[in-house]
Amino acid sequence: MRTRLHLPATAQFRGFRAVLILGFALHFTGCARGQSAQSESRAATSANPSEEEIRFVSGKITLAGTLVLPHGAERHPAVVLFHGSGPQERDLLTARWFAAQGIAALAYDKRGVGGSTGGDFRTVPFMDICDDGLAAVQYLKSRHEIDAKRIGVWGLSQGGWLGPLAASRSADIAFVIAVSGPGVSPGEQMIVYYAKELRTSGMAESDIQEAGALRREIYEYLYAGKGYEKAKAHLDRARARPWFVKVKSQQDKLDERLQQPSELNERDHPNIVRFAREMHYDPVPALQALRVPALFLFGDQDWMIPVEKSKEVIRQTLTQSGHPDFTIRTFHNVDHGMNLTTSGAVGDIAPEYLATMRTWLAARHFIAP
């Protein structure tokens, strides 16, 4: 059975102030179903894992999830699954794959989604949602079935930002697996995403660069609240350009009226405040603080993030910080969600991706070879 990728809503503004979903994360919903025959055979030899509905507390909210435990009485290594952007429920298929390898996995509904309380997650900067994952780590530490010294985190897309951030905030995390995690800020990632979308439509490169410069200027204005007149003048001038027809059809609604500085400060525009925090989130400090084994995985057909730039930032940062154990891998003909893009296999989870995670975990003694 083929695994399919589900697209969430991407970043949107209504007059540049609606709910912003940063990261363009794609929830990958079929890890176990897309595995290779070899992986399927290996998983089949493992005893069936058990699943337990659980709840844990993060601040004032209660998160609902499922703990998937491998068979056996020994204390198991474990992993917390960090969400991508969008209204993500618990990712049981990924959790079950980890459990089949011998790692207990905690998958939970994002705050305000499914069985979790907490209101609309979109009103909270994604960096703060990192605390929910850390609360999951603390919950795992309370379980007698879990080896508290071998708890790691896995995250896809936006979760690829959150995994290293969580490890930089907590000494309780033993490893990080970041899948399609950008090495740039959310604002820069959005500009790259929209540029690739325009490039696919056949727009000239010079026009794409001009549109990107306009976006960057508007984003900077929304972030800092300065430069309104200049940004507005450039936006008004761009409306007369031939390429603007395509740009205004994109999901950040670049053609809508630009708020004045006084409007940005109105108390009924909380999304502007959140945008200001998320826009310039820099993943480098979290990477600099990373000390545990870390695996960074990318697909060469990922058009959601700047893959080569992300790899460059991650490699340079970790090398300069003297990180003792990090691995960066890129898979051929694989997209943002680790799905194959080759003819006849489009949508299947890349077997090499699963095999790489398993080999990497085994080499570090988190699972048996």
C-alpha cells in the first residue's frame, strides 16, 4: 500500500494579519506502510508492540497521546515525536515504526487538536510549543518501562526546528533526528518557498528575485514596525508589474492592504505579535548548543525549504561548535516528507530513509543491530 502525503494549509495573511502557519510542514502519515520489504520483514520478526492512551500536562494544558511500547520487560529507549505545522494529531504510524525497531514512542495531539486542550495552537509561537514536547519527555521519565537516560526526539519540517531547540533546552534528551528541518529562519524559508512556486510557474528569474525582495521588505516591516512608507511605495509600484498577477495569487496575499504602524500595535492583532517572534527565529543558537548525537535528513526533491543552504548552515554551525557526533544525509528522488518522487513509486516512503534511521540508531546502541 502506498503512503500519501497530506498537505496542510500554508502561511496565510488576511491583510497580513491572519493566522500564520510557519514552516510549511507536511505531516507524513504512513511511515510503516511505505517501508521496504526488508524493513517490513524486520518489523514482522518483532513482537507486536502495545499501545496505551495517555495524558500529560504542559503548563496549564493537558495533552492527549498514545505511548507505543515494544515487547519485553526491559527498560526501553524512547522517542517523542514533534509535529510539523498545521493541526496535527498524533502520528501513530511513525510511532509504531519506532516501536517495531525497539524504541518506545510517544505520539500526541498538538495542543488544541484532537484530544488535547489548549485552544488554538496558532495563537502561540511555535517556539513555545516546544514546551509541550519537553513535557512529553518528562512524562516518559516517569514511566518504569522507559530508560530515562535514552530518550530522544524526532521531528519533521517545523519539528526539525523544534527537535534541536528542545535538546538545547533540556539535558534529558539523548538524541535528535531532524527530518527536512530548515537551517534558516521561518521568514527566509517562506521567501524561498514562494520563489520556488513562482519558478515552477515559469516566471523569469529576475522577476522572482524582485518579488522576493518585496516580500522580504514587507516581512521586515511587519516584524519591526518600521519602514512603512518605503514598503507601501514599493508594494504600490509592484502592482503595476506584469509578474504581480502571479504573486498576488500566492497564499500570503501580497496584494492586500498593508497595515499602518498604529494598526500593528492594536491589541486585537495577536497574530502580528506572533509573526514578529516567529519571523526571525534563528535556528543557529539551538544548533550551537546541541551536544547529543544528531541526525539530519533531507530529500533532494524538497521544494518546501532551501535544502542546500540548510545543510550548509547545519554543517558549518556544528563543525565550528565542535559537535562530537552529527550526520547529514540527502536522499535522491525524495521530497519534503521523505516520499519517493520516482515514476511508479510516487508517494511511497523512501526505504533508504527508514534504513538510515535504523542503522544510525543501532550504531549508537539505542537499538539492537
